[in-house]
Amino acid sequence: MTTNVGGIDRVLRIVVGIAVLALFFMLEGNARYWALVGLVPLFTGLFRTCPLYSVIGVNTCPMKKGG
């Protein structure tokens, strides 16, 4: 997969992912499992690739722009 997430976008994804995952420990019952959605932004930030960005042609990584 190509790198298409960079800079501030990457940092925001990681921070938001960790924050949402933290809800797993704060919520009770079945609602807590919705916090696992935080894995999506966390992994896309860590691996610097977003499948949705690839589909719609977005690239926020300055090193890989243009191909």
C-alpha cells in the first residue's frame, strides 16, 4: 500500500485513535466495544496509509505527492 497520510493528519489520527480507545476503559456494558472503532484512525496513522484516501484520490503526504 502506498503512503498517503502525512504530517498533521497523521498526528491527529493517532491522538484521536488513542482518545477513542481510552473510552473502552471508561464506558460500561456493551457500549464500551464501540470504542474499538478507535483502532481505525490509530492504525491508519501509524501505518501512514488510508484505504479511503486511496479510493477518493487524496494524499496528505508531501513526499509522495504526484505519484
